[in-house]
Amino acid sequence: MRVRVLHGVPVGYPHTQAGAKAAASNYTTVSGSAKFLTDKGARHRAVSVMAADGTTGTAIEKADHTAGQEVGTLRGDNTKVLPKQAISRTGVLSAHVLGFDAHDAMVRLWTTTVRGSTAGHKTPRDTFQSVTVTLTWQSNDWKLKDSSITSGLVAPIDERQASNVTGDFSDYTPAAAADPVLSGTAGKDGFPAAYARSKSGAFAAATSATMLYGDPRFFTDSNWRHRMLAATAAPGILDTASSDADSTAHLVTENRGVGADGKTADGSELITRTTALGVRSVSYSDQAASVELWTASVGGIAGKDETQRPQIAFLRMTVDLTWADGTWKTTAVAPSEPLVPSPPNAEEAASAGSFAEVGGVSNAPSFA
């Protein structure tokens, strides 16, 4: 089962906790997109798709109010908003199910959002939020009942990364790149199920690959790491990919002082998450594809040592894929040039220990 898109909104989720996580994440991403904030007609159509029965009118009023408040952040230092040059991308770094049964679900997301303009001189700015999404199961799908937003954990930008200039973000305007779409679907092995032989299928495979390479189990659990690579990497490069991944994982855990349980000697926890802010095609055929993703990755230690506080890094990632075994398999997953927004405006970074609440398997977002 894979989601489809209706009026810009991914729909068609599995009736599972992973499906609820995916719906909450996608609805939050859509609601924060540049088109949703700047195009009233598109916004109303999107809300009508997302909203649960009986809530559409109220949801539209709420969306219009929010758009009025947020649209100014897309102006940069221009006198007015330029929709074609607007940047508004949201990535979900963690997703925690607060409640779930056959009828309803509540999911809390930790997100990072970059907003601004590719015109002028004011670099798009990063913000963090905690978003609580309430869903209900209607017409064989998860529908949005309500959502609320508060400030989220603030991760400082990696000190080795300097902010880019406005024009550098032009590859991720609405017309140049797509939002990632999470499906909440997994195969029997617990890893992504087969993807469609299409450009959107390649986008999804690339998105999941970057998330999996940023999962804490990639660094701490060799069995999980090897099973993940066997499920997602092309057979011809599996041995090399496994060897390289083992070396990377060893380097990270050794430098952080982390054991096989993902914790340091004093019980502090390794925190790593990667999310895609946008995806675009570099090349595509029905046999091979290359996809560039703009990603945000959080890494560090949740504990008392503030010098190891989790930081966020913004990178372009290039994922090369081949069609093999009835799905898209990776042949390379490699970082390329950074694409770094300005840091949150006058917000103090969260303490190192507070990041423990977004660690662990239960907080991992769903697959694309």
C-alpha cells in the first residue's frame, strides 16, 4: 500500500500506528508549505482533503488565520511576498504516538522548518516546533481532527556550518523541488516495502534511505545495520556498503564513547535523526535514478555533558538508485554541499539532557 496525492495532500494510509505517524507528518508538512501559505484556493482544497467530517469549516478558518500570521516570514527583506521565490520546508525529526486505537490517534512531532525567500539578502531562517496532531479513522483513511503548535527543542546549528546566501536556496522553491511524502508502509522485514517504478517511487526510496542512514541503530546495532543494507542497497554494492557503514558506525560510537546499547558509560543516550526538507530529481530513467535531498540531521548525546549537546547540520544528500529485485535499491548515499539557513531568532538552545525525549525507536518517524 502506498499513498497517493489529492490536491497536493498525500492520502491513503495504513490503519496502523506507523500510518498515523505518516499522516500526521505529511499533514504538518503540507500545512507549512509555501503554496499552502500563499495560495488561498490551494489551501482550502488541501484542508478539505485533510479535515475530518464536520471540521472543514473550522479547519479552513484556522488555516487562513495561521497563513496570515506566517506568510510574512516568506518575505525575507523584500517589500512583499514573492510566492515563486518563497522557501517554506518542514522536516519531521521525531514522531511519538501519544494515543492510538482503532478509531483515533494522537501524535506528537518534533519539527524543523526553514522559511524565507531566495530574493533579497536575508537568509531563510530555521525554527523548531512541537506539533501535536489529533487524527480519526474515517472512510478508510486517517483524517485530521485538530493540531496545536508550541515551541520545540532548539538544537544549535553545527558550528562548522556557516549560513548560505539567499540565492543558494533556489533549488528548493515550490516549483523546483517536492516535499517528502511518508507512507507509513513497511515490508515483513520491518524495512521499506517495494517502491513503484516511477519518479515518485525513486523519491520515496531516496527519502527512506537518508532517514535509515541517520537512525541511531545504524551506529549502535550491527545486526540492524546489516539487515537494513540488505533490504535497501543494490546487491552489487552490498559488501562495500556494509564495510563502509561498519567503519562509519565504529568511528561515531568510538568518538562519542557509546556502547552497543546506544549509551555512554554514565547512561547518556546517543541521539541521531535525519529528515528530508525537500527532494528533487537529478536524473531519471526506468532503470536508474539520482535524487538530491535537502536534509537536516541532528546528532549528539542527551545527558549532562553540554559539550556533546545534539546539534543540527543541513546538507544536500545525493542518493543514486537502480531498479533491482522489483524495487529501487541504493547504489550510493553521499553528502554533497551544505545548504544552511540562519539559526533560530534569539532562541536559547535546549539543554543536552532534554533531547532524550526524542530518542529511541518509538520516536522514529515512519518510512516514505
